[in-house]
Amino acid sequence: MQEDTIIAISTPLGYGGLGVVRLSGTDALSIAQQIFRPKRKKQTFPPRRALLGNIYDFSKNEIFEEAFLIFFPAPRTYTREDVIEISCHGSPVVLEEVVRLGIKAGARHSEPGEFTLRAYLNGRIDVLQAEAIHDIIHASSIKQAKISFHQLEGGLSKKLLSLREQIIDMLSQIEASLEFPREKLKISPKSITKSLDRAVQTVLNLVESYNLGKTLAEGLTLVLAGRPNVGKSTLFNALLERERSIVTPFPGTTRDYLQEKIHIKDSVFTLTDMAGLDKTTQPAEQEGIKKGKKLALEADGILLVLDASKTQTNEDILLINKFEGKKIILLFNKSDLHKKMNVELFKKGHPDLASLEISALTGKNISLLKDLMREKFVPSTGKSEEIILHLRQKLLLESIYSALKLGRNLLMDGYSEEIYVEEIRKAVPLIGELTGEILNDDILKEIFKSFCVGK
Amino acid sequence: MIDCDVLVIGAGHAGCEAAHAASKLGLETCLITADLNKIAQMPCNPAIGGLAKGHLVREIDALGGIMGFQADKTGIQFQLLNRSRGGAVQAPRAQSDKALYRKDMTKFLRSLPNLHLVQGMVTQILKNGNLACGVKIHTGEKLFGKAVILTPGTFLNGLIHIGLEHHSAGRDGEPASLELSENLDKMGLRLFRLKTGTPMRLHRDAIDWSLLKPQSGDQNPVPFSFRTKTRLENKILCFIGYTNAKTHEVIHNSLDKSPLFSGIITGIGPRYCPSIEDKVVKFPHHSRHQFFLEPEGLNTPEVYVNGLSSSLPLETQNLILKSIPGLELAKILRPAYGIEYDAVDSTLLSETLETYPIANLYLAGQINGTSGYEEAAAQGLMAGINAVLKIQRKKSLILGRSEAYIGVLLDDLISQGVEEPYRLFTSRAEHRLHLRIDNADK
Ligand SMILES: Cc1cc2nc3c(=O)[nH]c(=O)nc-3n(C[C@H](O)[C@H](O)[C@H](O)COP(=O)(O)OP(=O)(O)OC[C@H]3O[C@@H](n4cnc5c(N)ncnc54)[C@H](O)[C@@H]3O)c2cc1C
Ligand SMILES: Nc1nc2c(ncn2[C@@H]2O[C@H](COP(=O)(O)OP(=O)(O)O)[C@@H](O)[C@H]2O)c(=O)[nH]1
């Protein structure tokens, strides 16, 4: 347990509505009693109950702000220490004043991430869980938050612990045969190889989940493609649900492309519209066109827009071919107008592509399109598979992978136990480092530094 | 009384190395022990070396210690273990003639000019403030020195268990050291309880050797010591036997008379050295357990039954033997027993094995929670060397984990402490592949 009591604003600054100031430590309650006056005189601070009252400036003997206070006694709290939460009006001025009063009453302003650090030091969470908390706070999509939440619940830790158990089990067999040669303990290279293969696969899956995790965290990149005037910009706005005027390029201003994040249910996409490009013929913008093409080729998916009110052109077909191998959704736009394109025939020509008739202008089928985007573009995360989101985790997993793999290869090449076991042994402290069991201080400090205050 | 620089208490394996090192480095040294006829006694198995332990002996030898040379000299069967594997996990092991080892060690220590042997039971460590300055023995006599190295083995409040009976003893047939424990406790050295055990000794003439499988030593024995120049000779055979279903039944039927299973023994025993009743209970699917019959010397009828350590009552021990082909008529010369004793929390030690609470007081061997002759000897040696270096105001000798198994041993003790009797394993070393018996002198 840490000696002193810390205080900080625990809701992000600048957000309206309610704000929360949190205290943690042995003196949390006594400090709260100095800076908070319950509405009903002489009321005690009951555990885990919201208590209405006022913030109280004891130096001036005046109350100013109405507030709620909740007292969470140790150890069933986030930090495993006594915790007090004071919720009041969310303006930064008010919240900072509450913190100032708390400090005057004996609390110390927390370092960045210190609440989480305490939770870790008091054994409530391991490092993976601490990282997950950080991720939840900063989650850019609900999907990512869900993965992080699963991690927070200890999903990834459990997986790694069972991996560690498996490796330790294997090691103990081999070590025993080395240490007690007179007992003639037999080890089966076959079963060791099998166990190693299993461990290697587990680690590999985790390493590979990093790219997926990253995509989910940062959002899938989608590009709107199509000939000029098919309605890309209109669709861009329709998907963003906002007025067209905002994105209409001002004449004469140069811009390469527009990029916006959109949330569809629990997923996030980064949508790129290059409409601005094809509306210009200025040579200065050729550079931008190149860049746009590159973006399109690197994208996770393409929304290919066709104008169904016009007969189809060669250019449309060329575009489809250009994006071969990519995930594409064909959109027959302007379906509110008289159809000139033979949509059915077109679809038959590309049976493997998803398609939809829409109207970007009237909004027809836009919500269907959103569903289709999730269905086609968001990779399945599987049911129980863990997903890693941090480079730190990935790098460690890669080291674990190479240790196990090398051990396996040495075993296959007929090296004796003490040689290949040396490699397998390395995996154990690495797993410890991953879950934070044997971390040295510097790494810890690094990790906790990147935390915002509180949960 | 002689005025000494270094006082060593206890002439076990730790004490012998410590006393030898201190006197060899030129300081007047006094070795005080309860019984001068029991110097360097091996209370358990008649062997030295094995995995990690053999490495330790090589390192002790390289640092000028005596265990390796004495073990070579008094060995009666030699084996290099893990011969088929790589150099890093090969280790020498020698069966010893216990009596010869004792006698020869005593003779050798007596020959050292600066070393004085004193018989006496130490009852108290004398202090000057927080500095150890001497000891008091049972006669009331006081001895003074600049450093005190304490190596009392299993003697501190030792309690021997045979079945549900127990009695106070330091080991079989020797009185425990009672006052000293309390004295250490008062000085702030936290004590805790550990447990170990030893199997029965049989009379060789009542064993039907034809029913057991012989095991010989190596053709070309490898010595421990870089100084051993004579050719080593195998003089005995060991034998291998197995327990069976009948044996296990006998044990199961007698568990209510086990001090371990009935909860009388509270000290923590070594997991890696389980008693036969432990093995039978914990591994019910094993239809048999291997044991070795090892002669304790050339001129003694005593045979050590390696693998049948127990604290069951004597009658059960007899029944166990009766169930095993070849041992049906065996005669027990000394019963198997378990022993509980006090050890000191080793995290109170600095890397030279000097205690933090009391300066100039060094602890080595079993008292630090370790088990094994070699672990004891290694600590004794390091405590002896460093006590001298401190008196001479020289820089202490600290070995790193990557340099030597001794480094691993000491570092584990002082930084992690001990929960069960600590034994060194090669796998405790992160740098196992570099710590080899053939480069222990580097
Ligand atoms: C029953 C039993 C079973 C064991 N089993 C094993 C085993 O299976 N494997 C293994 O590796 N090791 C085993 N050991 C442990 C091994 O014997 C010890 O680890 C090793 O001998 C410890 O060495 P030491 O120098 O610390 O103490 P010891 O060799 O025990 O020597 C202690 C010496 O100190 C003297 N002494 C004690 N108190 C005083 C005092 N107050 N004043 C003066 N002199 C004193 C004693 O007379 C004795 O000479 C066993 C020990 C016992 C007793
Ligand atoms: N009727 C109709 N007109 C549309 C639709 N989508 C876009 N338009 C019109 O088509 C023209 C070109 O649209 P724009 O979004 O700028 O095309 P872009 O060049 O592909 O970005 C504009 O006049 C839009 O109002 C639609 O679904 N129906």
C-alpha cells in the first residue's frame, strides 16, 4: 500500500455535463470530510451510496457547488485503497477547484496513470489489464473497447498464464531428466515436439492478431472510387450524415482528398473521398492524384460508385479491374432517377462482388449500405480468440515465438536436452514481462506514463 | 585461552571449509564443535557430487577449498553423470567411505598450523554493541575473535521423529543445540522451521544381493579436484531395487502413524527429496519406486538405502523391507528418521553471508535453509574467505550468477530467501551452458 492519498480529475477535460474528481488512499475519507458537506447535517458517509451535498471551502468557511459523493471502502475498489468519488458540474474551473481544496486538505495531485499504477502495485490488475484500461479510455471504436474490456477481464492474461503453465510443464519434464540422471526418467521427444508446436501456434496466432487489433483500433480505411460526377462526394456526406456544403471544395483551393472517421455500430472506418481530385485539371494537383491512387491501393476496402442513370462505360469496368483482389462493394447510385444502366447484367458480370442500388441524394438504402460495409469489410475476430493491441505485446510475443521455434528446431536437429531447453527456458521470463510479473521499474514507469488519470 | 581472529562454530561441511580457508589465508582460527570425533560427518547419504553439486565441488576446488580433494581421496565408487549429454550438464559423483572421510578430514585439519580445534557446545554469541566478538560454550568459558562463523547444521532445536515418537537431537545420536536458537532469535535473526529426513541403514550380511541389480562405477573415473593426480579406483558396487504393491499397501496402512501425515511435523520438507510415504501417496499410479543400496564404507557393515527415507515407525520400516525381494530378512542398524530444526531467514544476510543485524557474524550451511554437503561447503568457503578479507580490510570476494554456481546459490539465498530446504539445481542458473565442470577454475 502506498502511504499518501492522491487526487485528480478523472473525467476527460473539456467534456460537458458531469465531472468526477477521485481520491484514493488511506486518508481519502478524512480529506473528503473536510471538503464536502452533506446536505443533511451530521450525516455519515455510507459506503457505496451516493450522498448529496456541497463542496466546502474550509479556509473561507463557504460552500459553493452542489455535488454527489460516493465512498468506496478498500479493498473492493479500483486501486484496492479507500476511494472517494465526487461528481459535480463538469466545468474545468469547478473541478480544478475541488482538486485544489483536496490538496489543501492533505492529498497529493496524482502523477499521470498513478491510480492505475496503484491498482497494479496493490495486485488488483496485471500489466496487460492496465494496458487494457488505457485502451478503453482511448478506444476509438466500441469494438476496440470491447476487446480491451475482454483483456481487462483477464482474457489475455489467462491465455498467457495457461501458455506459461504448458511451457513450465514441458520444462519441468526435461529438467527433471537432466537433474536426476540416476533415476533414468524418460522423456519423449515426440510429446515435447507436440507440446512445443501447440505453444508456437498459440503465440503465432497472438502475434498475427496484432494487425487485426491495429485495424480495429485505428479503423479500416475505405476509399470512394468512381468516375467524376457519379455522386462520390454526395455519398461521402450521406454516410457522414451532414450537409453537403461542408465538404464542397472551394473553387481555387487545392486539396488532395478528404478523410473522415465514421462510426457504424461498434466499428470505425476511415473514409476517403477523392472527389476533389477529379474535379480539377490543374497540373499542380497531379501530385495529389498520385497520392490518392496510392491510398486507394492500400485501402482495406473500396466503395465503387457507378451512376445507374447513365449507360455503363468502359471506364467503370477498368476501375473494377484496377482494384482486383480488394474487397469491393459496387454501388449503383442515383437509383432515384430513371435507370439507364443494365444493373442486372452488370451484376452478373461480377458475381463475386457485393452490390447495392442506392441514392446518395435521397438517402435510399444508405442504412443498408452501412450494414453491408460492416459485413463485408470488418474482419471477424473469432469467438474466443484474444487480440493484442500493443506493439510492446507484439514484440515480446515475437521473442517468445523465436525462442520456442528455435528450441523446437534444435530438438528436431537432434541436439541434446540441455541445449534446446535453454531456448525454451527463455520464454518464461518473457511471458512474465508480458503480464508484468517480473518487470523492472523502468519498463513499468514507461508503461504507466502513457496513461491518462484514472480509469 | 588462545586469542583468535576467526571463530568457526560447528565442524560440519560448512565449518570445515570455513576453518580451512581462514587458517590458510593466515589468520589464527579456532574451530569449535560439539564432538571432535564427528568432524565432517555425513549424516545422510554416503556420496558427494551429482548435478549442480558436482559443479559446486569443482568451484570449491578451484577456489582452494578441500571438499573435492578429500572426496577423491576417500571415494570408493565414481561416476560421471549425464555422460551421454553435453558438457554443461555432466557432473561427477562419488560414493564416499564416510568414516574415512571423517578421519582424513580431521587429520588434515589438525595438520594446519593456524587452526585450533576445540570441543564444546556453543550456547551464546557474544556481542559488543551490534558487533559479534566471541562465543560462550557450555562450560561457561568464553572465546573471543574478530569474526564468528556459525555453521550448526540441523542442530538448532533439532527434533527427531520416528513414527509418532520424537526426541530432541541434532542428528542421530547427538544432542541438539538448544540455547543458541533463542539467543539468535533475540538478536533479530528470524528463525523458521524446516524438515529433512534420512533412510534406514541395513546390515550388509542380511541382504540377499543376488536378487538386486548391481551398478558399477565408471571405467575411467573423473576426479573432482584439479589437484588429484592418483588414479581413482572403484572399490564397491551399488545395487538397485524396487518397491512393489505390497510395500505400498504396508505404507498406506501405516499412514496414521506418520508424523508427517498426522500433522505432528510442521517444518517444511524438501519437495525434491520426498520420503517414501510421500512418494506413495503423491504418485498413486506408480506401481513401484526405485531405490539404491549404497555401502557406507569399506570397513563398516552399514548399507544406506537411498530412496526409502521415511519417518514411519520402526515396525513399519521392518514391514516395508520384508515386502521387498532381497530385503526380506534385512536387519535395520539405524532406523530412518525425520528431523525438524531451526533455520535463519537468509534474506538477513549480505552477499558475503555476514548478517545485517549483527556485524562480523557470518552464517553458512544448513542454518541458512540449504540442504546438502556441497551447498554447505560452498557457503562455508565463501564465509571463511570473506571474513578474512573483512578483517584484513580488503575487498570482498563476490561471485556473480553468470560466473559460478556459487554465485547463483548465494544470490538466491540472500535475495529470495528459502521456503523449503534449498538445493542447488543446474536449472537455477540462467547461464547454465557456460557454467561447466571443465571450466570451473576460470
Ligand atoms: C537426517 C538428515 C538427513 C539429511 N538428508 C540429506 C539429503 O538427503 N541430501 C542432502 O544433500 N543433505 C541432507 N542432509 C543435509 C546435510 O547433511 C547437511 O546439509 C550438511 O551436512 C550441512 O552441513 P553443515 O555444515 O551446515 O552442518 P552439519 O554437517 O550438520 O554440521 C554441523 C556441525 O555443527 C556442530 N554444532 C551444531 N551446533 C553446535 C553448537 N551449538 N556448538 C558447537 N558445535 C555445534 C555439530 O556438532 C556438527 O558438527 C541431511 C541431514 C540430516 C541430519
Ligand atoms: N438524383 C441524384 N443525383 C445525385 C445523386 N448523387 C449525386 N447526385 C448529383 O450528382 C452530381 C455530382 O455529384 P458529386 O457528389 O459531386 O459527384 P462526384 O464527382 O462523384 O463526387 C451532383 O449534382 C449531385 O447532386 C443521387 O443519388 N441522385
